[in-house]
Amino acid sequence: MLKISFHNHKLNELARWLKLPLNQVVSLDLPAGWTCAKANICKTFVERKTAKINHVGRITCYAAKAECYAPNTRIMRWHNFDSLRECSNDTERMIELIGASIPEKVKVMRIHSSGDFFSPSYFYAWVGIAKAYPNISFYGYTKHLDYAIAPLPKNMFLEYSFGGKDDTRRIELKYHAPTCYIGEYKKQYNGYKIVCKAGNSHEDYLAILNRESFVIMEH
């Protein structure tokens, strides 16, 4: 079984805003950096055993920080990654594993508050899961442009996360997938609203479901 998390401050705020029990708004997380093949400016690894943080990009990934100071978080994310890799990129096996791990009565599921889709087979496993669970709202971010613009089930919402290796291709090909920008300083991305300021952690969820582009300030 995979380890599903609902001990997440942002998800807890979203649950309260939706007036749902905390255990009905959950996430499945993977190790930051290690599963983020397309990351660039935020590429950050945390060593599995030592918790040493390795910076590749100019921004420290917020999810990697948690793996440094919370050993149980790091262990949980690696457990999930190991378990999924044991499926040998078999999409059907991954669907079975993820589906068996989703708790009953879940209403909203964040796909990766840490990590990204580490293989096409894994991505399509999530597409299969969304089809199999039409009463759950699945949402998340990805730096894989092809996944952000792929046809998705009506209950699955992905936001392209700017700051990765697909940025140039996105601009050159004039793809207009809804995009989240990381604000490194004020007014960097004028014209886009800033979401998830203090006490408003539900705003990115609403923006993603509405297919909007927005900015989240570096945190």
C-alpha cells in the first residue's frame, strides 16, 4: 500500500474552506527532485539516508525542505516511489496499487505536493485512476508540458509549472496551457494574480479548476 497524506497545512486549509473533514482532502507524494526530470530553477535533491540537501537550481524547492527536517516525510515519499517502481512501469499494476491505497470517502486528491510524474506509464496510471474514481477531484502541477496539455478526464486538472526544461518549447510552440509561475520578486509576472497568500491556501485549487494562470511567490 502507498502512504497517503492528509497532514499537510495547505491541504488542511483547503479542507476547512471546502467544509470537509481533513481526511477527505489528501495527497500522494514522492521524493522532491528525484522524480522531477523536467525541473530546472527549483531542482533540489535531498539525500535519502543523510538528509543532505543538494541545490541544482537557483530556488530551493519547498517540498525538499520538508524532507530535511521531517524524517518521516522523507521515508514516506521514498516508500511510495519504491512501491511504484516495483510495478515495472506497468500502468495497470500502478492503477491497482494507487486505487487500493486511496482511503474511503476522499473528495479531493492532490497529485504530488512533492514530486512529479516520473514516467509516461505512471502518468497514464493517474489518468486511469481519475476515470475509475469520477467522484474525486484530482489536481496538481507538472513541469512536463505534454502532460499538462494532454486530454484528461473531466475530474483531473493539471497546471503547467513554469521554470522547467519545457519552458522554451512551450513559448516557441505557443502552447497556452494554464501556467503557474514562481514569483521570485514582486511584479515579476505583472498581469497574473498572486494566489495562496496568508490564509488563502485554497486559491490555487480554484484557479487550477478554472484553468487559470497565476503566480505563487517563492516560499
